Amino acid sequence: MNQNMTEAGLSKTAIDKMEHLKSIFQEMGRVAIAFSGGVDSTFLLKTAHDLLGENAIALTVRSRVFPERELQEAKNFCRQEGIRQIVLSFDELKVEGFRDNPPNRCYLCKTALFQAMKEKAQEEGIQIIAEGSNMDDLGDYRPGLKAVAELGIRSPLREAELTKSEIRLLSKQLNLSTWEKPSFACLASRFVYGEQITKEKLGMVEQAEQLLLDLGFRQMRVRIHGNLARIEVLPEDISRFMKPELRETIQRKFREYGFAYVSLDLKGYRTGSMNEIL
């Protein structure tokens, strides 16, 4: 057992899972990692590249549903690590049915997206694509995982049975700054099902969330319901949010972005809140 890993707070189970993950990549030989720059895909890419070198590449998407800051962070990581990265342009709004935002929106999007990734990887002579879902993703409504299964995309973190908390600890051990990065999901997940997704509304959400990040709210969401913004922040941040000057700033800027009404969700931040009505 690695003494440093033990000191980092990792259980023997997590260390064994890490070894299993390595064996999965060794069996693959060559792989393209669907890389967004988030906690999971960064850990996945780093592990793959450390083992396979130039036989592990990154496939990153430039699209309307991922903020520009996320793309730049993904590019910076690959540049710092010396990892070959291919950036694909992808317009979800052209995927049939996506704009209407049905409950299976993620399935429609992931099917088209991973098909495009498969084609690009095959041009590079790579037959295996891996994505970063983990064991915790099995506990929520995730239609995108159906697309992953149907297209034969590998999910090494789930194959190794790694949880989010274990991935964060292992990321810390690898000196990855993402180990404590807030969770993120595509901007389309901010729309209530059935609400039309447009370029303009995606821009409103991106600006609104960037403002909250700039104001120091690290883990948050801005959900859009027509012309109303429903803000989720961590429960411990609600009292700070209620400070008059801060509320006034947020209200004023959100109006500038196009929202007519601004509300605070008293239940606070939680993943998958749009799925609560399903």
C-alpha cells in the first residue's frame, strides 16, 4: 500500500479501485477521453495519459451549452500536461428535438455528440472512447447514460466502481487543482423540461452564473423558468446572499441579462433539481 496515499485519507478500497482503473487503461492500449475539464474527466484523462502517454488523447467540445471559461480551462490543462487535444465544434441546437427540451434531451444530445466523437477518434485510428461518469451518477435520472451504453462508449470510473468522493481524494493525491472544483453540468440542464432552449437564453444563464462566480458563490446554479431566474446556492451561502447590497447588484445585473424576475430557491443548491418533477 502506498504510504502517501494512505496519509491522504484514501482507504485501501479506493487504492484498489485505482489499480483496477489502471488495468482497464492498460487493456485498452489506445483511448480518446471525452474531456470537459471537470473533476471526473480531468482525473480520467490524467490517469490515462500517465499510463499510455501519446496513446491517450483528449476530445473536447466547443458548444453553446458549455461556458467559454470551461473550454479555456480544459485547453490550459492539456497544454500544461503535454496532452494532445482535439477540439470539436458541436451545435446542440441543430440536434433534432433538442430545442424542445424533452425529458430525454440529454439522450438526444449525447447520442449525436458521442457519434461525432467516435467518427473523429476513428479518423485518428482510435477505436475506444471513454467518458467520465462515476458510481454516483447512477443515483439520478441520467438519460445520457443510455446513449453511452448504446454507442459502446466506455465508462472506466464506473467500471472501477469509483465514487465522486474517491475521485476527489485521488485527484488531490495527483496534485490536480480540480480535486475541489465545484460540480458542473451543461447549461441546458438549467431549463425546466418543455421550455424552449435558445441561443439567447443559454447566453443569459451563462452570464448570470459567471456573475455569481465572480461574487464568490462557488457551487450554485441559475435555473431558468421563462423570464424568471431561480438561483440555487449552498444553504450556508443563503444568509450572505440576503445582504441588501449584494441582492441589489444581482437583481440589477440579471435584469440587464434579460431576466424580468429573480428568485432564490430556499432549499438551496442540489444536483438534478429539474428532475424533481419527473
